[in-house]
Amino acid sequence: MAAAGNLRGVGEAERSSAGELVSMREQVYADPRPPEHFDRFHVRSRTRDPDWAYELTRLVTSLYAYTFFRTRSISSEKVPGNGAVILAPNHFSFMDHFLIGAYIRRKIRFMAKSQLFKPPAQFIYTHGGVFPVRRGARDEEAFITAESILARGGVVAMYCEGGRSRTGQLAAQAKRGIGRLALATGVPVVPVAIHGSSRIRNWKRLQFPKVTVQYGDAIRFERLPEAGQAEQQAVADEILEGIKGLYAGLERYGRRGMLGRIRAQRRAEQRPTKSAVTS
């Protein structure tokens, strides 16, 4: 019940501030270009790793995040240092892609809406390891690309909620796609809470929020390539609940409070038990 109360508090806080957010452009789901147009981007992502463009973009965006948004991370060590992993963050801002990678040395591969793949930006996207997904369509190519990256031991970031939240609130239900990817591959999923990024769009008003990125414990699901839609949705919702739990903690205790609670927990785990001392 306490957790539910925390989540209600999050929703109430977000609703009270939603009216103060700068409005976003209307989302366009249909990409008029044929699926074949994106074949070359998928081929590159399946066969090549990100190059210098990733490191350059990471450097520039990380400096921007550190300076203007005072971005800091909590528990980034929970992301495995090697091997396949799916990162599952909430999605409020165009900066979320860069925020989750600012404190991780591994190169994260992103699934981004196909509308972004236009010159000149598509050069950075393709060389930086981003691959397209055609929203509003059953884009099997995007899942094939994601699975091939994970099969090579890579890191794929996928948003549980799909597109960016327009209200500044976490979604009530996850999109099924991340459940499908988790069950198809069986690789660990790390929930990630990005707190504060809902207000990044207010930079036009010279408002720069403090952003915190917290990584949770990895969740691993049994590999079930033939899982049905109900099973995929259940897994997706479980991942989203993990994100909500992290987000609620940051909302309630703040960055310093969460760091203090994590340090206290670590000290308690390292402290010898009474039975061990007396034996």
C-alpha cells in the first residue's frame, strides 16, 4: 500500500506541473517512405558497431547534460559491463537517449522513430548506432535488428512507453514491444528511471531542471520466442513497474535522499551479523 501511495503522489505531482510544460509538436506516426528505404540502415546496424560519431555525440551531449541539467547517475554499476542487455527507461524528453548513456562507457544502441532518418542528421544516427522503427506499423525489421545486436552481446535501449510522454506523467501501461524483445532473447533487462527530464523542454523559457538517472536491478525472463501477446504484455508491464518504483523513490526522497538510502543499505549488508560475530 505504501508503494501505491508513493505512485499516487508521483501522479499528483506531475499533474500539478503538467500545465507549466512547454507544449510539444503533434506526433506524426505514419512515415510515407516505403519500408525498403530503411533497409540500408538496418544492414549497417546488424553488421557494424557504432564508430567515432557515437563518442563525439556522447561527449558533447554529456557536457551539455552535466552543465545545464546537473545530471547525475545512481547505481550505474548495475548495468552489466559486458554481454547482452536491454535498458528500459521512461521517456519524457529528446535528451533521454543521451542521458542514460552519459555515465555508461558501453555503446548503447537506440531504436528511434524513422522520421528522424533524414539528411544531415541521419549520418550521425547511422554512425552512432541508431536504427529506425516505423511507428504505427508492424515493423519486423526493427525487432530483427535489435535481436541481432543483442545476439552479438550489445546493449539496446527501448522505451516501455513507446513515444515521449506529452503530459509529464508515466504511462499507466507499457507497450508490448519490450516484452516481446525480452522474451525473444532472454537477456537481462535493466529498468531505468529518468527524473526531471519532463521539464527539459522548458529550456525555451530558460528553465533547466536537475536530472537524475537511476538504474535498477536487472530483471531476467525465461527465453520464450513463441510467447503470445498476453505474456509479452505482462512482461512489459512488470518492467514498467520497476521503472515506476525507481521513479517514485526519486520523487519522494530526491537525489540525495536516494543516495543516502542506498549507502545505508550497503553498510547494512556489509555489517557482520550477530551470529557471525559470536561464532
